[in-house]
Amino acid sequence: MPLSDEVLAWVTLARAPALDSETLSTALARLGSAGGIMAASDAVRERSGIPARAREYLRRGPSPGASERKWLEHARHHLLPFTDARYPQLLRSFPHHPVALYAAGSIDTLCDPQLAVVGSRNPTAQGCDTAYEFSQYLAERGLAITSGLAQGIDSCAHRGALAVQGITLAVFGCGLDVVYPRSNAELSEAIEVQGVLISEFALGSAPLRAHFPQRNRIIAGLSLGTLVIEAALGSGSLITARAANELGREVFAVPGSIQNPLSRGCHGLIKEGAKLADTPDDILRNLNFSAIFASDSRPTPPGAGRMSGTAAMDKDHKILLDALGFDPADLDMLVGRTGFKPEAVSSMMLILELEGHVQAAPGGRYSRVVNRRAGGER
């Protein structure tokens, strides 16, 4: 598909130095569009708040090369400026959020409720198993798993989500056409099919050391919370956790042996107020899903059932679903919480299960299904 002039303008603005979303918001209010900024004179750009370094870059009028145009013309490749409705709302609340995101894959997953799972690049076998199993369990219950595609905990988290056909997002510290590490090229391809790859860095950008702290902050900014599994003191994973804490998002840490150096970062986080997570249910119990449901105004995907969202339920079904919460519960517990008759609860739970809002769990219990898609593209 041919690229519009507006997309090409955003590609140039996203590369310009000394430009941030706040500065661009002021310029856009005056000049109307990215194309308007590109078409304006240097004097008008200056009056619109564009700084000198950016104006110097824009005067040269650089445009995307042939390889970048070809990449952007792919149906599943996108450049999302911060003004785009598809730009993740949670990330937009992050101070100094990226001017634009390059994305490859299913961009509707960007606004799914996400949990960041991060940790050591050289974990123990137990750490790998924990990351895989937690991510698998949480992805089955509708949480998207977001990480950084690094070796170790990141890779295990992505693979755990993929194993159950869940959604996973990988945030790059380089251009999306530069897979790093190369050993994860196949994993990257799988994520692009089943989730989305994301980067704020222009195509062709190398995986520079200075890029990764910013990559880690984006991981935190996209997510409702951050789970740290095995991190030494000074680990980059702690940047993700502290960024999440600064944003008022939940931080979870898995404890370990006091003899294991990879436990010290997690123990430090717990001392600072992070929630101890020794089961994935600890995470479901503490995440604020309601904020996502309240702000989710995306259109219903094609093929979704008539009750694809809670807005389509009647009052009693909503009360029952709220009473279930996000921990498994049996019918007797739900009767006690709602005051409804047992036969009414049984009937309504069957309807909620058929409509995809709950699923049967072991021991005659039910668990809530969070934002699961019905037949649409993942």
C-alpha cells in the first residue's frame, strides 16, 4: 500500500533530534498536522516551538529510504505517532512518551491489559521454569505478556505465552529490522504472528547499550504491572521495576534463596514495597483490570458474540461477574457473595461460560477470562 504524505512526515519527525511529544503537541496545535510542520518555513517552525537542532534536521528534508518505505508498506507493519488512536493509552501517560512507535504484528494487542515479565539474562533453570509457567498461566487468563526479547527470563516469558496461544509483546532496543539477539530470530517471528513487536527506534538502529534503559521504561509504561524474576543488584530489570513504581503501577518480585546472587534484586524490591509473588494468582489478585475495562473504547472485533463486553450484560450478570473477581471461586462462594439463589447462580454461570467470560477450573470452581478474543486476529 502506498504511504501517505502524513506517514512520511511522521517518519521524519520521529527521527528528528530534540523533539518530544510535548513540543510536537504545541506545534501540531498551531500547524495542524505532521505534514503541516514539514511544509512550514523555518521561521514558522521556530514560532511554533520547534527547537534549533530539530529545525536544522528538518531543513535538510530527509525522507525515508527505499528499504524503510518497503518495510512500512507491509500490511502488518506500522508507524504509530502519539496522536494515533491506536497508540497505547497506558504508555501515553508515561512522561516523555515516544513520539512514535514502530510496530510489526497485531497492533490491536497494544491496548490489551499487559504484564511486564523481566529478569536475568543468565537465570537458573528454576528461574526459567518460573518465568515460563507464570507467563503461561497468566496468558491463559487473558493477560498479554510483555518483555524485551532478551536471552533468559525475557525469552522464557515470551515462550510461555506462545505455548498457550496467548498474546505476547516484545519491545526492542534497536530498529525492528535488526533482531537482537540473533539467536531469537525465530522467536521474534513467532511473536510477530501471535502478538506484536515494538520499538521507538528508527529502522536500522543498532542495539546500542544506551537504548536499553529507555526500552525498559517503555516495557513498564505499556504494562499494568511488572514482575521481576531473578535479578542481581544493578540489573537492568530493576530499571523496569522502578519505572513502573514511578508510574504508580504494581511491582511484583519472586523471592529466592538468600544464597543466590540473582535473588538480591528481587529481595531489594520487596524491601522497597514490591509485592511478593510466589504464585501467579498473587498477580491476578492485585492488578487493576477495571481501569482497562473502563477505558477500553475499541470497536468490537468481527465475529465477536453479542456479549463480547460487560456492557452487553444485564445487571445480575454484571453483579455475578464482579463477585467472581479474578480468583477462582465455586458456586457456593458466589451464592454467599451475591445473595442470589443457587439455581440462578448456576444458570447465569453457564451463560457467562458460553459467552466466554468465565471458564471452568478444577474443583468445581470458575475463573474469569480477561479480554479474550472471539475468533478475531491475534
